[in-house]
Amino acid sequence: MMTTFKNFVSDESGQGITEYGAILAFVALLVAVVFSFAQGTLTSAISQSFSTIVMQLNKLNSVTSTGST
């Protein structure tokens, strides 16, 4: 019985995945807190960034389409 307990305590095969899970949970919590505090400003900034990217891609597409004919 004591040997089984010693083997259980000294076996660290699942320790790495547990640590990564804890780090991932901490990062998810941190992101949730940031989004909750900056809900309005962060949402509009992300939306504006994506809109700018879409506009630039549309401009690039129209220039490419016009130049190829």
C-alpha cells in the first residue's frame, strides 16, 4: 500500500497538461475581465478595424479586377 502511494505521489506524467489548463483558464478570465471593463470602446475599435480591413480588401480587389482586363 505504501509503495503504491509513493509511486502515485512521484508520478508527474499529468502535471504539464494541468499547468497548461490553469494558464489557459487564467488567460480566459483575464480576457473576460478586459472585455467587461472596456465593452463599448473595445467593441467599436475591433469593429472599425475589421471594417477598414474589408474596405482595403475591396479596393485591392477592384484594382486587380480592373487591371487584368
